[in-house]
Amino acid sequence: MNFYNFISGVLISVIFSFASCASAQKTSEISTSSDDKMIINSLDKKADHYADIAHQIWTHAELGYIEHKSTELLQTTLKKAGFMVEAGVANIPTAFSATYGSGRPVIGILAEFDALPGVSQDAVPYKKEREGCTAGHACGHHLFGTASAASGIAIKEWLEKSGGSGTIQVFGTPAEEGGSGKVYMSREGVFDNVDVMLNWHPGDGNSAGAGSCLAIKSAKFRFHGAASHAAGAPHRGRSALDGVEAMNDMANMLREHVPQETRIHYVITKGGEAPNVVPAEAEVYYYIRHPHMRDVKSIFNRLVKCAEGAALGTGTTMDYEVIGGSYNVLPNAALAEVMYKSLSKVGGVSYTADERKFAEEIMKSYPDMKVSPEDAENVAEFYVTERAAPYSTDVGDVSWLVPTAGMSAATWVPGTSAHSWQAVAAGGMSIGHKGMMIAAKTMALTGVDIFKNPAVVAKAQHELKERQGAEFEYEALLGNREPPLNYRNN
């Protein structure tokens, strides 16, 4: 949900609701250097090229860990630009690392490209499934990955022309949506050599600050019983579904006795085949969230006890598989300030007459929202907060290992929720492409600013160590399991 990957259809703007909004800031109102102008002009000239790449990925709409066409397109784009690309990093076929330059500092940029199942939508301002497609980029990761590649290429071009030293790396990070791709990459040391990390996420507004989110751990609990005729010989059966329901009852009672910020979600993914057969197999899929990963660990362990008790009480057996898990994002104000400065230079998104008409049609689908198309032009004020926004992202693990800054750009119509058909629609046309270029320019300017002012790196790394605490040792919430490359097929 990226920087901010937005699970549960949360409004991107709500994530930063504690930050007050400023009036629109235009590039012309902010002092820009010759380097800034060169980068912005270069990206403007390539806007159609990058829009085409993003649209191809939007069309592919590939799910986590099977984004083969999408990752190949991004890798090819970076290779043609002069990057050295390593595919299949961290034992993940669709993950990659693209590198240009040498020496320090090493600036990393995260790039996502996975879609979501069940959110098929055409690029029109009314609900209409796209023919022949059951998935959709409802979180805008087609824009995410493309803008990240574009910004990396722009920084590379600046390094070439300026003769500056340092390294730029673009990391292709699959399966953010529930697959925890960056966690496996973090665990395998893919980011160990990076000094600072930049990323962004599509949204319905423009902002850059230092904030946090919810840590998460997910697992599938599988109960095993004995099948029997539900009417003729129920005494011989042991219902796996009873085990699932008993676990759910105890989990719902657990809600009263956990910290109030905790979120516990579940769906029964398998409950039997026919009412007259005692189910021998059943499965329930759980998410545990909390503002801090340490609390997620302890609450998850209590949930396991619920499952064990349910199995004991129903005469079934139980095993569970950890599917994913990620830390809360660790804010880094030193790095965020640089990104906010860059975003202020770039400004927000201005709509053409046709784009405004499209936006107004989209807005009719959520009449309770008090927004206007002009809100896409605004840049929210800078903020620093420990408050956890109501989403989770595998960027969290990265942020505990490398100083990380993120931003949001208005790729969607103001008021739009992530994981919605409205997000897919805007992401498939020029509104999404324009917001994408806001992000590409902002990250490119941020990267160049850091190369020109390396003291920022030391300041950001000092802040990271302070926020980590002296006792911190990284341990992935998902343990030692291998990447679940088929998790979308289970």
C-alpha cells in the first residue's frame, strides 16, 4: 500500500489529515536553480514516453510476484538509459536492482508495479470493467514504478553532465500488495549499501513530510478435522469449520484486551463444500496491525493461542502459514525536508478542460466529499509526526534500515480512495500521468540536492539511529519463510 501503500481503500489525503493544507504552489513562484530547470525540462520532454510506459503497465495489470511484463519493461527502460541491471534479486524473479555511477553517496529509489485483483476498470469516469481483465492498478503502482525509473534516469543524466560522483540505484520491488516484497529484499541485504532511500505513492493530493503508518503481520490458519455425513453420522466428524469459527469468536473477544490502536481483520477463505458434509478442511486469513511492530509481534502470538485453543476445543488440528509482515514506517525529518523543498519547486497538477470534465464526473460518484478539481494544484504543508496513518506498507522495513523519505502526488481526482475503480480510471489517463511526472521531478530534484549537499546524508543517518534506539536489531516479522511467489494463486 508505496511511499504509502494504501490497504483497505483509505483516502491518501486522510493519511495526512493532521497536516494542514497550503494554497497552491506553482513552480514559477519558487526559486529554481539551473540544475533544477534542466531536470524539469528534461522530464517534461519525455512526459509522453513515460506516460506510454505507465499505460503499458496499467494495461498488463499483473499481480504480485507475477509482474513479468511490467518488470521487463522497466528493466529494459533503465538498461537503455545506461543502468546496469541485476534481475531476480533476493530470489524473487520479478525483483531487480538498476545501478549507475560509483562511490558515495548511494541514493536508492524504490519502484513498485503490482496490481490488485478484482478491481478491473476502464479509463472512463464511470464504473465499467475492462474487457478481458480481472485486475487493476487501483493503487497506482504502474505510475509508481514508472516515475521512480524516470527520476533515476534524470539523476543519472545530471551526474553525467555535471561530472558529479556518487551512485544512483533504482530497485524494482514486487508484490507490495500483501506480498511483502521489500521485506524479503531487506532481509537478504539488498539495501545494505544504500545511504538514503527515496520513494513516493500515488494519491489524491500532493504532500511530502515525515510520518508513520501501521505495522502488520498476516497469516493463514488452517484447521484439519474429519469428514462425515452431517445427518447420518455427525458423531464421527470433527468440523474444521468449527475450529475456524471458534478461533474467530476468541479473536473477537481478544479485541477488548489489546491496545486501542490495534486492528484485527479476517476472512474465511475455505469453509467446506456442502452443508451435509462435516468440513474436514477450513482456513481463515488474518491481518494484525498496530502502530509499532513490537506490539504486532505480541498480539499475533496471542492470536496463535486463540487458534490453538480452538483446535483443542473442537477436536481438530491446526497449523498456520505466515503470509506477510512489515514494520511501521520510521519517519526521517532531515530527509523529508529536502523532499518537501523539491515538491514546493515542482508544485501540483493543473487540469485541462477535458481533464476537469473527467474529474467532475468522477466526483459525482462520491457526493459527500467537499473537494474540487483545483485541489490537485495544492501542496500540503510540511509535517513531522509519529502518528500512525491507517495503512501498511513494506516500505516500513526499508525505513528502519535506511533513512527513507516519501511523498504523495495527485495522480487521482481529489477525494478519490485508493483501491477503488475511480483510482484505476484516473490512473489510466492523463490525470494519472501528470501526477506521476510531479513525483518524478520531485524525486529527481531531491536526489540531485542530496548529491550536491552530502551533509544531508550524515544528518539523516544520525536521525535514523536515534529513532531506532540503541537496542535495535532487525528481524523480519515474517520470519525465515521463502517469498510466497504463488500467494495470489492460493
